[in-house]
Amino acid sequence: MAAHNNYGAFHGDAEDEVDSHSPRGQQSDPELPQAQELQKPRLLLMGLRRSGKSSIERVVFHKMSPNETLFVESTSKLRKESIVLSMDLEIWDFPGHLDVDDPSFDGEEVFGGSTALVFVIDAQDDYLEALQRLYTTVTRAHKVNPEISFEVLIHKVDGLSDDHKIETQRDIHQRISDELADAQLDNIHLSFYLTSIYDHSIYEAISKVIQKLIKQLATFENLMNILCSNSGVEKAFLFDIMSKVYIATDSSPVDMQSYELCSDMIDVIFDVSSIYGPDTQDATLSPSSNPNPGNGQGHAVIKLNNGMVLYLREVNRFLSLVCLLREDNFEKQGLIDYNFRCFQEAILDVFRLRKHGPGALKDKYSHSYG
Amino acid sequence: MKKKVLLMGKSGSGKTSMRSIIFANYIARDTRRLGATIDVEHSNVRFLGNLVLNLWDCGGQEVFMENYIAAQRDHIFRNVEVLIYVFDVESREYERDMHYFQSCIDAILQNSKDARIFCLIHKMDLVQEEQRDLVFQERETDIKRRSAPLGITAFGTSIWDETLYKAWSSIVYSLIPNVRHLEAHLDSFCSICEADEVVLFERTTFLVISHSTHKEHADIHRFEKVSNIIKQFKLSCSKSQAQFQCMEVRADDFAVFIDVLTPNTYVMVVMSDPTIQSAATLINIAAARSHFHRIEQGQIAR
Ligand SMILES: Nc1nc2c(ncn2[C@@H]2O[C@H](COP(=O)(O)OP(=O)(O)OP(=O)(O)O)[C@@H](O)[C@H]2O)c(=O)[nH]1
Ligand SMILES: Nc1nc2c(ncn2[C@@H]2O[C@H](COP(=O)(O)OP(=O)(O)OP(=O)(O)O)[C@@H](O)[C@H]2O)c(=O)[nH]1
Ligand SMILES: [Mg+2]
Ligand SMILES: [Mg+2]
């Protein structure tokens, strides 16, 4: 798959990466005191050396092509990244030699707030030491913040047969559960994922991890259900375009094939757009100069020979909706587009609410009347 | 029309990998499972309907190489239209690779002196990005020197990116009969559509056959990028038992259409005039179908 780092054309450029030490303008806006107090949701990437933490971060959030991760250097100190996704998110990529029991390690700061601890285990390697580390990390984090979610990535499974994958997951699950039970900590819940940067599994896993950090998830799901049932859509995903993480889907079950198709459509459309969209032809523009914020008008259609249609619509410059529907239902494209615009408006309202606090919507409407 | 294409180079350089990706719908990762090729594997690939590529994938282990150069010399090197010689850029036996390459060049000179020769400096992904140009130029110069008096065309390639499509598009382009004729028709189609450019792809490989560009574009690698992108997508469609049929992307200031043109080709039409409706472009494509079908069948004279 092509490695690409500039998707600007279709949806406008986003600030791809912001040094976490320089607060962004938005946060220091004096008129929005509430925004300052909100801690951004945070993903902590932890695990032994060479387990694949930095590779995951590069592949999912920076579009690095998986085989290029061979050149990624071992992380020597904590790297914090503010990823401006559709939702503000921080990713903390820890060095493998991190010791959570070291006195200089500030557990309160790291584990506090709305946080997911993503623990990466190299499944191609002997994992006993990793499990030991997982145990100490989990117990420490839980003590500081009982609300933290624990996500265990059994990673690099591309080297494993299907049977071996299942056996590994069972074994890891068993061992860590036993250990937690022995310490009477069996109230701690861990989620497990089989992942590899060489296929969709890593995106699927990170999507689920991030969804747990989204407080409005139920609202999104609900809006998507309404859209689907009113428009004859069989399945819909709301994707963050930069990362291909989906932040919500309707409540019908996710079948991997539809998910992969929708996710691959994002690649196709944005790769093509990054070639033919006018901005990208001017290579001197840095991604952060943001010349053309997406206006939510872009769309794309892919037809398949089995009577299915993939329909993509831009929601804003970060988000796109991808729908899978039957071609006969797509004949009523006008209706779908109308429903989409209602959906888009509702989604954008949710975001305004979150960014600017509950007052924002009131402001919006009082402006238009007064 | 059958054309003999030799695929040679040392064992492990990636010959079977690239053939499987271009012609047999492998994804790059799957090639890790390929075993070494024993002797020569023949395959006939139908391309554009009546052109048949008769591929000779020649296993590169030394015993086989010695055999090609000596005992089987005439059999292997006779009637060759194209020789594709693959070098592993990371190979540690540089001089030995060159020795075999020069032996093959000698054999070609004797048996098929009009053959076109393409040298692929392969596995470029293993070279740090900043050094790729430099490494490529060095190798190209050396290979050219060693191939004299025959001329060669060199490409830096990797199965992990679009460079493979660039090389193979050029290779097949050199084999297509009447390609200029096709180009002329594509050019008028581009004018009729008022398009920025139109590009013709072979249907199964998605290699670029021909294009007409009316508005300059800065990215010279764009066609092979599109080949790669769509080919990947076609593969993911087939995983869900479906086939890619057509697509349209539209934003404020551009629209791109990719659709079936003839039974053997897809066309891509790139528009930047926002006042032209999608429907108009789709009608133009539909109208062009039978015309291009007849060109392909040779029913429209030059
Ligand atoms: N086969 C396979 N290799 C992977 C995968 N993910 C990462 N790797 C490889 O694992 C190696 C180590 O990756 P890193 O991302 O540097 O690991 P890390 O956990 O950040 O290591 P430290 O920074 O030293 O803690 C690299 O060579 C990656 O290419 C995967 O899903 N499958
Ligand atoms: N890194 C990298 N590896 C490649 C590339 N192309 C092929 N390979 C790998 O090289 C190995 C050998 O590839 P083959 O295609 O079997 O080599 P071959 O030239 O057919 O070898 P013989 O049949 O013995 O002559 C496989 O493991 C491929 O995955 C490439 O562009 N980059
Ligand atoms: Mg690291
Ligand atoms: Mg082989």
C-alpha cells in the first residue's frame, strides 16, 4: 500500500501533528475557558522493547507503510503526540524500558483522566516477561485510576497460523487472569485484540479502543441508525480520514468484509484525491498551513459487480461517512443526500458542543436570530 | 500475437514475486511464501485481448543459470522480444551477479539482438529513502557500461510501492502494437470530454497502456500510483466475492472517473471544470465504448 502523508486535497489540510509542548491556539482562546480544563483523551502505548508500539503509532496515525517500520528506531524517551483527529487525542509512546515502579515515574499524571492503556505484546516472541510487565503496569495504573481502560494487543500475529493465534490469546488471557485473581484484583477488566500492522486488524483494534474514549458514542450510533434505516443503507461507518480509525458505526453487526471494503475505500479515494486535488500539486505548502479547509461537500461512489454500492460523503475535514448499500436503493440518491445533510448537521452540532461546552449551541442559534 | 519475455536474475532477486503481483493478484506480503523456481516456469498471459505475453520465469540458482548459458543457450535466448533482468539491490555478490548478467547479454546479442532489455534494480525499499536515487544511478551507470553494445532501460523497483507498476507499464507499453494509433484516439476523446487527462489501463493488471494529458500535472508518478491504488482495491473487492466496476470521486474543484471502457481496458477521466456535470462525463464515456472496442479489434484503420 502506498505510503502517503498528505491528504490535503479532498478535505483540506489538517494540522497533522502538533508538538505537545506548544499549546494550540484554540486552547488558549480566552473566550473558551472550559476548553482549557478538558483533558484530551489519551492513548498510552506501553510494552516491552521492540514489541511494536512506535510502529503502530506510525502506521495508524502517520500513514507509514508497514514494511518501512523496519527502520523505526527504538524509542529512548517518552514521545507525546497530539494528534488532531476528528477528536483531539494524545498518544504517548513510551520507551520499552519504562519502569512504572521507578520513583521518577509520575503515575498520577500518566494514568489520570480519560485514558486507555494500550499494552503491546509481541506474539512472535516469548511473552512471559511481557506478562510480568503487563501485571505490574495494570495494577499500578488501576490503583491510580480505576476508570482507566486496559487494552492488550497481542501483536505481530501475521507470523502465526490461525490455530496458533487462538491458542496464544487463550494462554495469555488465562495467565494474566490467574495472576490478577491471585491478587484479588479480578475486578480489573482487560480487553484483548489480535493485531498486525500488515492488515486491517490494527485499525479495527485501535478503532474499538478509541470508541471507548468517546463520550458521545451512543449519540453517534443513534444518528447512524436513523440514517441507515431511512436511506436503505445496510452498513455505515464514520471514519476519521487521517487514521482510518472508525469512531462510530450503526448498531448492525460489523462483518469484517464490509468493514475492510469501506476502510479500503478511504484509501482509494484519498490516494486519488491527493494526486488530483489541486492543493497537493503545490508541494511547497506545508500541511499545517491549511489552505483549504474541507467544506463537507466531497463525495465518491464505487460500484461493484454484485449490485452493491459504496458511497462516501465528507462530513467535515476530518470525518467521512462510508455507506454500503444496494444499487437499487442508491437510485434514490437525492433522498440519501438529504438524509445525509441532516446527519451531518447533527454530528457537527455534537462536535461544537464538545469543543466549546454546552453554551456553544445556544450561541449558534442566538446569533442567527439576533 | 505471442511475445516471448524472459525474466532472469539471481535466485531470490524477486522475479516470481513481481510476476505474481502483476499477473496473478498476489499482494506483496504473500510473496514471502514463494519457493525458489525450479528451472523455467512458463506462463501465457493474455493482455489486451490478442496480445499474449509468453513469460519465461527462469529460476536463478547457479545450476540453472549455468545451464541456460551453456546447454540450453539457443532454446532460452532465441526469439526473445523482451529480456527483464532483475538485480537484488542488497545482493552481496555484486561481481558474480554482473558476471551472469553479462553472459546473458552475450547470449542475447547472439540470438535475439533486437530484443529490448529492461534492468530492474529491485528491492529498493531496503535502501534508505535518501540514498535511493544515488544507489540507482550508480547501478544504472555500471549496468549500462557492461551491456554495451546493447542498450538497456533501467528502473528502481520494489514490490512494496508503485515503482513496480511504473517499470512493468513501460515494459508492456513497448510490446503493444499500434500504441500510437490508440493514443491519437485517446487524445480526441480527452478533447471531447474537456478533460484534464485521460488514462487507459489494462483491465486485469491495471498497468497503464496509454494516456493523453491536456493539462500539465506536477506528479510524474501519478499513473503508477493510480495503478497500484486501484489494483489493491480490486484485490480487496475480490476478497468479498465482488468485483470492482467503476468509481467516481468529486470534490469542489476536481472530479475523477474510473470506468470500464472495453472488455480489456478501464479508462480514467480527470476533470477540473466544476461546471461540467458528472452525468455529461459518464455519457461521454459510454459513447466512447464501442469506438474503442473497435479500435482494439483493429477495425478502425490508421
Ligand atoms: N511482523 C510484524 N512486525 C512488526 C509488527 N509491528 C511492528 N513490527 C516490527 O517490530 C519491530 C519493533 O518495532 P517498534 O515499533 O520499534 O517497537 P517498540 O515497541 O516501539 O520498541 P521500543 O521503542 O524499543 O520500545 C520493527 O522492526 C517493526 O517492523 C507487526 O504487526 N508484525
Ligand atoms: N524487501 C523486498 N523483498 C522482496 C521484494 N521482491 C521480492 N522480495 C522477496 O524476495 C524473496 C524471493 O523472491 P522470489 O520472487 O521467490 O525470487 P526469485 O527471483 O523468483 O527466485 P528464484 O525463483 O530462486 O530465481 C521473497 O521472500 C520475496 O518476498 C522487494 O521488492 N522488496
Ligand atoms: Mg518505540
Ligand atoms: Mg522464482
